[in-house]
Amino acid sequence: MTIYEVTINIQQDAAPEYEAWLREHIGQMLQLQGFLSATWTTAEEAEGGTVAHCVHYFLRDRDALQHYFLHHAEAMRQEGVRLFGGKFTATRRVLNVKEQW
């Protein structure tokens, strides 16, 4: 299993609209080949007037994530940029599950 982590800091004034969009966005991501489930968490404290969100997408394997990067990532990312422009930052990382209990 592979975890694709996306951490977002959104300005507070745009947070309610962004959260509504993010809920739909996660649903769209879960329709893609190899995506199994997702968790959406928020941080209790964020930096300088922002709201922090972290989404973990659980994928079948690294090949499924690579397929996403090659065929879907650009379009999925651009939708958020188009709607929310400079009101957020996003960082991403890939986590490989070593053990699970």
C-alpha cells in the first residue's frame, strides 16, 4: 500500500468554500484507478491566518500512484489553482507502508 499525502494551508477567508470544494475533490480522486480510500484531517493550529488540512489517499500500490501522476495529476491540481489561486499552498509527499497493525 502507498499513501499519497497532500497538506494544504488555506487562508481563513476562503476556507469554507475551499472545504466544500475539497470534499468533492476527494470524491473525484477516489474514483481514479488504484485509489482505495482517503482520510481528511485538520490541524488545530495553523500558520498566520490559515487553516491547515491534510489528506491521506490510500492507493493499491506505487504503480497506481505513478498512473495518477502521469494521467491525472496536472488536471486535478489545476482545478484548485483555478478556483482558489494564491489563497493556498500545498505540499505533497509519498509514504510507503512498512508495517500495519
